[in-house]
Amino acid sequence: MLEPRFQKLFDRAEEIRAELDTSGVPPFVASQYEEVHQVLAELAEEDHGIFLEWGSATGAITIMAEMLGFEAYGIEIDPDYVQAARRLAEEFESGAEFLEGSFIPRSYQDAEDSDSLELGLPDAYDDHVIEICDADVIYAFPWPDDREVHLEVFHRYAREGAVYVSFDVDRFTVVRKGGEDDEVTLADGFPP
């Protein structure tokens, strides 16, 4: 059973998302919050390190990670979502930080733009608040065509032992960099 504080966070995030969708901000598909909570809670039991979300939208996942004990950062390219996430963090008295820009470093040039992913944009790392190599856990909900780019960026820039978690509509993928059994796929709704 989900703690009431998390349910309140998720409900409020959905309210904010609905407000943004009516104001002309491009819509997004939200992660399944409860399932993401299960995976991140399990990882939080291992370590309360640094959490980084690529594409944080309204900030619910990043704030949840902070509530679970992580030092949490969210990266979002849309300035309206960044502002909304900062407001949500303030409402929940969260120390989660939200950075505006691309999660893909400008130095990464091995892929081509897709319908949902543009390369060469200003990245969120210019302010040096956080770098990919600082993160212990990286979370993303990539568009289907972008999954491979996410994994390439993770493998190139993340530190050894870092964990990448992605929600892929019907499953979670958990990858530990440098691990022998590098990738584990979890059916939707099942804890790791």
C-alpha cells in the first residue's frame, strides 16, 4: 500500500500536468508512479546516493526519490515544466532540484535527431550542479525510439556501478554499469 504522502504528491502532479496541458505546453505521458515507487524504494534500501531523472516533467518522480532519501535532481528541457516542478517541490517542502536543458551532453554526437529527441541543444550540465558521472541512479521514461540513445549516453558517461532504470510502458529495465548481468527486465507492476 502506497503511503498517503506519495499518493498526495502523485495526485498533485497530475493536477499540475492537466493545467499545463491546457495552456499550450506539449503533453507528455506520465510514468506509472506507483510502480516506479516500488522500484526506487528497493534501490533506496541499497543506497541513498544521488538520483538523476532525465526528462522530469512536473517533477513527481524526482521529488519522490528525494522523499525516499536520495539527493535528487531532475532535468527537463521545457521551461514551463521546470517551473512547475520547482513549484511542486516547494509545495512538498522537497529539496529536489530541477535543471533546465537537455539531459544529453553536447559532447554526445553519435545519434541523429528523432521526433522526440534533439541533439546539440544546451544541456543542463553547464552550471555544473550535477554531472552524469555523479549519479548513483538515473531514471528515465524514454520514447520507444530513444531507448538505445539513453542507454548509450548512460554507458558512456555514468560511473561504474551506477544504475539506469527505465520505464518502457509495459516493463522496467534496470541496468547496472559494469555488472556481469548488465540488464534485468521486470514485468510491469512487479518489484525487482
